[in-house]
Amino acid sequence: MSMIFFACVVRVRDGLPLSASTDFHFNQGFLECRKRLKALSSILAQYPSRGTAKGRDLSIHFLSSGDIACMAICSSNFSTIMAFCFLEELQWEFAASYDTTSISLASRPYAFLEFDNVIQKVKCHFNCASGSQMKANWEKIEEELKFQPPVQLKLEDTELMNGITNGGHAGVHVEVGKLLLCTVPTYRMQRVTPLGILSLVLNIMCGALNLIRGVHLAEYSFQEDHEGIGNVIAFFLPFLACVFQCYLYLFYSSARKVKTFVLFFSVCLCNIYLYGLRNFWQITFHVGVATLSSYQILTRQLMEKQPDCGV
């Protein structure tokens, strides 16, 4: 039967359930799907705003926005567009009823118990409604899903491990092992240091100086001295190197060490080539800034993030 079986509202940062519909389904398949929904809710912050975990008989759909996410368990043949229409309606109702402060301060599960009736009411409405009855919202969601389709997860690959006991205190440990996400993983760098900020400022300054000198020299070279093209290139290359050094410091990139050394030696060689147009102290300043930037890039590592296993 094509219908919504269960719906809930959770807090995105830790998966704390805030409100849920009352369900009377006790078959093994549904109970297993509930466990998987609970596991998925604890790691929603890792995923885009829309997603679907497809199973053979049941599917989980979720929609995140700000601090909250709405999740639903539907039969696998239930329309995906209708499911996201339902979740958007639920999200709008919840956002209209509660502010972000009360959501952030919630410390116990199902703190907004009074909203359960709203979920039940909206769920019954969508189980009885047809696509033609909500044409405007249907077309809007259909267009949004074409432009930004929900991330596809495999429900069967979600592994749950429960019942680990330590020192007489029962604990539940959830491991989500194989949720397959069709997106590029994100890398978080360590916090920017004051010395790193200084290197960025100096790098921008050096890049600006190289660009200004290069533009002025280019105007003169193209009009009168065509032999000065090499000097123009020697100013523009360090400008580009400064830009890429800033990028490498701020964002993760593969082969960072190789790229850092290539950029550093480019700055050094170009400044040596410009000896005569620049004096010894100017060259020393530019090479010194490149050295500081390279050191900051190489010492800023990826942040080691522990998996979020809260339930």
C-alpha cells in the first residue's frame, strides 16, 4: 500500500528527536527501518539538505533546513515528490511554531510533544490526498528535485550495532558503515592561526605589488620596449603564485607539498630574474613572504574529526 507510515522532526546537529507521529506498526521490517532512521538522524549534518534511503519495501526521506530536519518512512512505491511535499509542509509548520532558541535549548527527546498531533494530522492529509489536489506545491517540488535531486543512499547497507555494555551501564553504539553518498567528501582544515593570517595579508600585499608593477611595465613594453616582455611575465607569475599560495593555505588540495614547493621556487626564480628592477632588500622581502607562506601551508593539516555516534 502506498502511504507514509512514520514521520519525525529531529535536531540536525545531534539527531535528538523533537517530535514524532504515533505509529502502530510492529512488523519486523518497519521496526528495522526505524532503527536505521535513528542511525541516519545522528549523522544528517554530513549530508545535503535532501536525501532518500531506498529499501525493498520501505524508504526513508529526509529534508534538512537550519537546525531541524524532517524525516519520514514511506512505502517504496510512494511518490518521492509527494514525500518531499509532505516534509516541506511539516517543516513549515514546525518552523512557524518554534524558534531556533527553543530548539537549541532542548535537552530531552521529544521535548515538543504537543507537535505530535500536527504531524499526525499532516500525515493523514497526505495519505488521503492525490497529486492533483496539491498541484501548485507538487510542481514546485518537482522543479526543485529536477534542479537539485536528493542524494541517494542505500538502506540495506546501513549497519547497526547495539547493546554494548561497559561497567554495568548500558550504552547504545551506532555504526553507520556503508551509507553510499554520491558526492565528493569534504575536508576540514585546522583552525587558522594569527601567523597564518599575517602570511595571508603579506601574500596579498606582495601579489598586489607584483600586479601593479607588471601592468605598468606591460603598458610601456607593448608600446616601446618589446624586449621587456620577459620582465612582465616575471611580475605576473609571482602574482599568480601569491594567489595560489593563499588558496592552498585556506583550502585542502591534493599534492599540497609539491604545489607549495613549485610556487615557492617560482617566486624565488622570478625575483632573481628581476634583479635590477628590484633591489636586494625588495627581493629578500618577497622571498621571505613566500617562505613564511610555504611554511604555513605545510604546517596547517587536516582536522582529525571523530565520527559522530550520538543517538
